[in-house]
Amino acid sequence: MKNIRNFCIIAHIDHGKSTLADRMLEMTNAISEREMQSQALDDMDLERERGITIKAHAIQIQHEHEGETYIFNLIDTPGHVDFSYEVSRSIAACEGALLLVDATQGVQAQTISNLYLAIEHDLEIIPVLNKIDMPSAMVEEVSEEVIDLLGCDPDDILTASGKTGEGVDKIFEAIINRIPAPEGDPEAPLQAMIFDSVFDKYRGVIAYFRIFNGKIRKNDMVQFFSNKKNLQANEIGVLKMIQQPEKELSAGAVGYVITGTKDSSDIKVGDTLTLQENPTPTPVKGFEEVKPMVFAGIFPIDNDDFEDLRDALEKLQLNDASLIFAPETSAALGFGFRCGFLGMLHLEIIQERLEREFDQNVITTVPNVGYFAYNKKGEEIIVNNPSELPDPTVLDRVEEPYIQAQIITSPDYIGPIMGLCMEKRGMIKNQVYLTTNRVELTFELPLAEIVFDFYDKLKTISRGYASFDYTPIDYRASDLVKLDIKLNSEAVDAFSSLIHRDKAAAFGRRLCKRLKEILPRQQFQIAIQAAIGAKIVARETISALRKDVTAKCYGGDISRKRKLLEKQKAGKKRMREVGNVQVPQKAFLDVLKLG
Ligand code: GTP
């Protein structure tokens, strides 16, 4: 055990975690040159295409140092704020963290928030200034920032380039000398924490764990602490570039177990794994349950695919414990699921993974944050869907979630950023100069105002020189209304949203305009209206098509006419009928982009 080091790499997005992990794999021969491709650990196509890490990835590498062999279990974590849940799980499995800071960018918002997560879990922090091969690297200034942040010694800070490999050997040394070896008693009852899992079509559920105490052997009967379910460990092993089976793993190890179960409800990320024979009386202190921030309906395009979609969501949940879902029905879309996400990027990724990995064709409804409503009797009602908002006659008040936002920027942009935050109903709480040319602003803002387009707007007004992070604080009463969209007087529930009264009319006008562009013309006129209760706040009209599409065939050419009709029919399949109006699938997606 004394030669094991469990650590993760944490950083702000794009500061170079995956690239550094690549170099570490290469320099320890964990991966051959032939296998080497950049972002080697990012195995999802989506991750490669977008150049971002979505999932944490664990890998074991061996490193020789002064005649001894060390086992490093390295976990690469995502940087984007929507995936910080992945970071907190990785941290719970480690004793140390490399805190990477891009030397051309300096300390950014997620550098700080991920660092705090690591400190909360008592990890040994090794600060590393990365990208020092770049001419614009500001080693001295950024070192000062890191010293301010950590209160560390200047000598504690390493410098490296994940691109050229410079300084990586010093990182290896620091991992050995500064990160403690895992502690734990191999003779105690097995106590392992499941920090991730994945569904494999052939092998069933694969759970990744970190052992804190005890041992696990192949063919042991393992027990899951939360549901007391017993299953046989058909295979256990360690995570190299491929899974490598082992006979026994002991305290301190990071590994995987396959029980053959295909039932995704058996295994829960965060749960404690023990043995049936001599179970541990206490679970491992896991990590906090994640709280979804954004909710949206996900519906199959074809109602017959409802059960398939449920199955896909269950499997996806194994690999993404932050996804939650419950069945719901919509008048416009039929049977589907109300899903909870950590943010808009998370929603987008889930939708894409459902389509790519599970062949599901889905419609996503307008997202909203979760609210608490109180009726006049003082009862609390959870509102994750606009349709759940009580009728105004019985409604006492609605409370919406607030967050504290940290924005780090150059003093030049303080004015525009303050303006943006005010426009988003925010309040400034604090302003601290980190150095003469970098300032940290703290705001309190309603979550609903930041989940959709805040980050894009912030990037535009600061020309990219602002980083942003947020944490939920509380719920506050707010003047929210339900905005409905009606097509020929019939409300389409999938388009409904909850919105602040001051912003409702403008949002309604934008929605109506957008729908006018998206909806195809039909044989009759279509009135698109936005309404708050009975009050219409916006209206657009789509005029009727003048002619039947087949009219120009003069009745002569029957086969051509039939073809046209068939084509029309096929087109309709991708439509949803709302009252008498055909709404293409694209419309449901496009209105999402309005924000
Ligand atoms: P996320 O996982 O999405 O948070 O990003 P990341 O932190 O893993 O960053 P990644 O390794 O994907 O690197 C981001 C960009 O910086 C890529 O274009 C890399 O090629 C580049 N990069 C990373 N490390 C270095 C470095 O040491 N020097 C230089 N010049 N570029 C680097």
C-alpha cells in the first residue's frame, strides 16, 4: 500500500488536464505510441468532438522511481461547471490533487471552486503552472496568484507543459513525495466506495470503486450497503487502458467489479460495497447527493418508444448519477419523462448521448429551473414543470432558486458585467482585487436568469476575459407568472414557461415571432398567441396556404400525385398535432435556443 498514490487532476476548463494526463500515460508507457491519440482518456466521441471532458476517467499507471515501482491511480476530471459533480466524486476517491493553472490565463473561477472541493476533502494539493512552453506564459504573476490563493511556499509550485512534457518528471516526484499513500486496514471488513459505473451491453453493469478497508477477491459475494443486495463478483480488476482482471484487490486500490447484473437499479454511484459474509457496519462517507438545477421534459418522438426511452435513461443514469427522471404526460407530446439536469450543457449532452448511444429520437421541452410554490393554506408544492404551478386563485407565493456567482475578470470589464448582472435581476455583493489587473466580483442572481444564455453574454461583453462559477444559496419569493403559448387558441403545454412578470411579455413576443418562422404554413390560418392567464400579451399570424400541393398535377398523373401525398404523410410523422395545427419536432428544439 505504501507505493500507491491516488490523485486527480483538477483545473478550470481548458487549462490542460487531459493533455497532461496524455503525457503522463505516455511517459510511463501506459499507452504505446501507436495507441496514442490526444485526449486518450476521453473515450466518448462527444468528448473528442467538443474537446471537453464530460466524464471523470480513472486509469492506473506504474512509475519507477529510485528502484521502486509506484502505482498511480489517476483520475482526470471535467472542468465545466455543469460537471463539477464528477469532480467531487473523483475527489472522494483520492488522497491528493494536482491543481493545474494555465500560466497564460492565471487563476480562474473553477480553479477556485475545484480547489475548495479538494480542500474540503483534505486532499494534498500540488499546484502546477501549466503551458509554460507558450510565450505568453506569465509564470511570476500567476505564481503570486497561486500563493495568495493557497498560502503556499513559492517552492511548492511546479511548472510544466503538458504539450512538450517539460516538468512532468518533477510532477511524478511530487506525487510520490507529497501525496500520502492511502491508509486503511486490509484485514478489516470490506469498505469500498463506488465512484462511477457504466453499462456494457455484453457484460452488464461495471462499477468502479476505491477500497478504503478490507479486501475483495474474485468470486466473493459482494453486498451493496444501501439495498443489501448480494451479487457475485464474477470479475474484479484494475483500470489500465483496458480493464485488467486481478484475483484480489486490497485497501487503497482503485478497481472495477462486474457481477453480471443488467439491472441498473442494483448499483448506485456513491454507495458502499462490502462483502455478504462479513459486512461493514458503517458505509464510507460518500459525497453529497447531487441537486439538479434545470428541468425539462424529454419525450419520444413516437409514443410507442416510451418504454425504450425509459430503459435508455436508466442505463444512462448508471454512467451519469446526476441525471434524474420521472414519468410525466403532456397533452401535446403524450408520455415522456421530466428530467433534472445540472445545467444547460448537461441537458444538451444527455440529449445527444440518448440519440447516439441509445438510438433514441427525442423531443425536449422548454427547460426551467425548479421552484417552490405555496398555496393559501401554507402547503409547499414542488414545481419542476410549469403545469404544476397552482391556480392563481389558490396560490400564495412562488419562491425561486438564487445562486452566488463568482466572476473573475479584468477591471476594464467591471462596468459591462455589472450592467449584465443588473439586467438579470442580480445584486453585487463584493468586489476584490486579486492583482492590479484582475478582480473578483461576487453577485447574487436568480438561477433562472443564468442557466440559459448568461455565460455566452458574459463571454461576449468581456471578450472572453471573464470566468464564471456559481453555487446555489437559497430560495426567494419572486413575482413569477406562467406564460402559455396558444396555437389557434389551444395552449401547447410543452411550450409553457415560468418567467418573471417584468420579462414575460417580451419573452412571449420573441417566442411567437420565432414560432412564426418555424411553423410550416398549412391549409388554414394559424394564430400564435402568448398568454398570461386569460391575458394575451403577444400575437403573430401565419396565413393559409392557397393551394393543395397536389392541385398542380391536374388529376392526370396518378402516380406522381400518390408520391406527393406519401411524401406529405412521411413529413407528418415528424410532426405533432396540437389541436389542428401540425408542429414539427424542430420547433420544440428551436424554441429552446431562444433562452
Ligand atoms: P476540459 O477537460 O474540457 O476541462 O479541458 P482540459 O483542461 O482537459 O484541457 P485540454 O487538455 O483539452 O487542453 C485545452 C487546450 O490547451 C488544447 O487545445 C490543448 O492542446 C492546449 N494545451 C494543453 N496543454 C498545453 C500546454 O502545455 N502547452 C500548450 N501550448 N498548449 C496546451
